[in-house]
Amino acid sequence: MMTLDRELRQLLVETSLMAVNHGFFPQAQAVRDALPWLTDNLQARDIVEATLLIGLGDNKNALALLKDNDSAEANMLRRLTDSSIDTALPVWCHPK
């Protein structure tokens, strides 16, 4: 099996975040499925995966993933899943 260099793996992860932001949900999910092979940094992987889950409309699993994470990034993502913030977003921000 051919391994990808660090820069290409980072680009794939960044692209998945752009994909979920622009409504390319199957593509974002495909990269989410590949995250274990794209980074060895477990905390970074959890943050990226939780971000993707939020974008895919799966706040429950995102919050579960962040359960034991006290980082600033995890706290920010938890605030994004707050229903009062979520309902304040314009309709076009919500995944279909």
C-alpha cells in the first residue's frame, strides 16, 4: 500500500471541511471514514471528526466524541451545537 505524505493528508482533511461547508456531504463522509489513516494525532482527529459531524447534522455523535476533551477547540464546537445558536443560523447554513 502506498502511503501519502503529510502535506497531502492535511490537504485531504482541509478539503473535507470545505466539502461539508459547501454541502458535499458524501465526499465529507468519505474523508471522515478515512481519518484514522490520515492522522495519528488523536485529539486533532477528534476535533476534525466532530466538526464534520456537526456539519453533517449529527450533533449528538459530535458531542459524544468531544465528551472527555477540555480543549478550547472542543469547547467552541460544543457551543456551536447549542440549540439557541443553531436556531439563529440562516436556513442555508443547515444541512439538508
